[in-house]
Amino acid sequence: MPTLPTEQFSALHAANLDLLFSLTNQTMVGFQKLTELNLQTMKATLAETQDNLKKAFAAKDVQELLALQASLLQPAAEKAQAYRRQFVEITSATRAEFAKVAEAQYEENKRKVQDVIDNATKAAPAGSEAAVAAWQSAVSAATSLCDTVQQSARQAIEITESNLDIAAAAASNAARQATAQAARATKR
């Protein structure tokens, strides 16, 4: 197997550093967006809590207090669902950027490995065809395994996101039902 000259090692290290800084930057962008989302959510929640407490203390009787509580359930569920949706959008976008970089890196490495195999095959001494074929077979099997793992990971992510959507819809429906029940109870 041919050895890599110092220039190729240097170029490889520079490319890996560029990749590291690119991924770190993408992580920081995602973290910043999540932080901004959380700060906005906390500010809005604090203001709404203050307003709701004022309304609760101004209630004249239990019926009015129960009506207020019932009126707050559905908006709270909708806000929670909106938060979850924004959270998933941010994390999905960050994950997609990582996946794009990983896919490009994987394809580049696969091409480089194939180039090394091709060069080794050309430079292989006579009689080493069986060893070269075994090497090519091992690389092919490893590539196939990586492709299968990537596909499985994509499917797992899609299933998880789908399950989150289903859970959010169920929570929203439960909040609607609770609001309706609370509204009926306050009318009695």
C-alpha cells in the first residue's frame, strides 16, 4: 500500500480542521437559535403568567375562576405545540446540515479509498490478485454496511419526527377536550 507524502497529510489535516470548524459553527448557530427561542418563550410566559394571575385575583367567585382556567387550557396547549414545532425545526435544520456535511465527507472518503485501491491494484505485483480482490471485497462490504446504517438512521429520524407530530396532535386534542369539559363544568 503506498504511503502518503507529508503534503497529503498536511492537506488532509487542513481539510479536517475546516470540517471541524464548519460543524462547530453550525452547532453554535443551532444553539443560538434554541437559546433565542427559549428566551422568547420565557419572556412571553412570564408576561402571560403575570396577566393571568391578575385575572385570577380579580375573579369574583369560583365559577369565574374555573372559567378563566378553562379559557387558558387551549391557548397553553397551542403555545406548547408551537414551541415544540419551532424546537423541532431548529434541531432538524441543524441535523440536516450535519447530515449534508457527513454525506459529502463520506462520499469524498469513499472516492479516496477507491482511488487508493485502484492505485494499489495497478502497482500490485503479479500473483497478488487474490489479496487485492479480497481487499476490494472487504471495502465493498464496509461501504454497503455504511450505506445501510445511514439509511436506517434516516428512517429512525423520520419515525421519531413522525411520532413527535402524533404525540403533539394527541396532546392538542386532549387539551381541547379538557377545555370543553371545563367549560361545560363551569356552566353548571
